[in-house]
Amino acid sequence: MVLASISESLVNVAWHFVRDAGLPAVFVLMVAESACIPIPSEATMLFAGFAVADPGQSLAHHHLTLAGIVVAGVLGNLVARGSPTAWGAPDVWSSSNATVAGYT
């Protein structure tokens, strides 16, 4: 019962964040998900889809579109994936690192 109450509150926080903040919220949550913070991208995009389907629920004055949500999500993933490489960390997804690690 405790786990259900915790997950319900997390769902409500994420839903309200996406609903009220709009595209910046989708971007931030997708960056967090790509940076290995356990925020499932499926839930983020689901809540964004709910906000597109029923814009009257939002207290904010933004208009979300499916195309805008997709762009915000992709940009969030790209920023989080490219940031460590830009800071000098090795790109763990490159083919040369996979070969060195024994994965081909």
C-alpha cells in the first residue's frame, strides 16, 4: 500500500509538471531520462499526449502539439547524450569503444 501511494504521488507530480509547464517540461524530463535518472520517457510522452488531447485541463496558457512534443523529446535525448562527450568524457556508444570492450 505504501508503494502505491508513493508511485501515485510521483505520477501526479509528473503529470502536473508536464501539463502546466508544457514543452520545457518535456525537454527537461527527457534530458533527465537520458542522463540515467529513472524517469521513464514513456510516461513523459504519455502525459504530454494527455495534455495535447485535453488542453482545457492546463492552467498555463500554452498550446501543445504532437510535433512540438516530439521535437522537445528528441532534443532532450540528443542534449543529454551529447553533453558528456562535449565535456570530454568518452563516447561509450561509439563503435571503437564497443570493440575495445569486447562487444562487436
